[in-house]
Amino acid sequence: MPVPLYQVKAEFFRTLGHPLRIRVLELLQRGPLPVRDLLVALDIEASNLSQQLAVLRRAGIVNATRDGATVVYALSTPDVADLMVAARRILADLLADQGELLAELRSEPHG
């Protein structure tokens, strides 16, 4: 019996549900990067980065290519970058709404 599409989508979003993985995807939006550059930008242990990159690679969200001793990572499709931009837009709208509500609450008289 095939897995329902909603279940596959949920697994995809679970894969994205880690702050370090999100940060890696944000960095790769600008273009492919070697692991050493990711390590510098993220300031984490190589083993931790390797583990998170492996999760993203197994899910097909990033690709890795080897250039001699250097491993370079890239987004597997521009759609991943589009998803990151859409998420930022959605969050900005949500936070703007919350900011307006907070301002409204602060302007009300106490009591």
C-alpha cells in the first residue's frame, strides 16, 4: 500500500524542523558552498554539521559534489530556496500581526 502524500509531506517538513538544517539551507540559497565555509559560518563541530548534512542529503534536499578533497554542497532544486523565501514572508506577516496586537495592548489604559 503506497504512503499517503500528506504523510510524505509531513516527513519532508520534519526533515526541515531543525534550526541547524534551516541555517544550512539559508546559507546555500546564495549558491554552493564547501563544507569548510559552512563550518566557519555556523561555528559548530564538524561532526554535528556532517550529521545534519547527511539528513538533508538523504532527503534529497541538498546535493554533494567532490572537488578533490573538498566536498561542496548545493540545494538540489531552486524550489528549496523558494520555500525558504516563502517561509520568511509568512513569518514576517505573522510577526507583523503580533506586533500590531502588542502595540494595541500597550496603548490601552490599564485597569
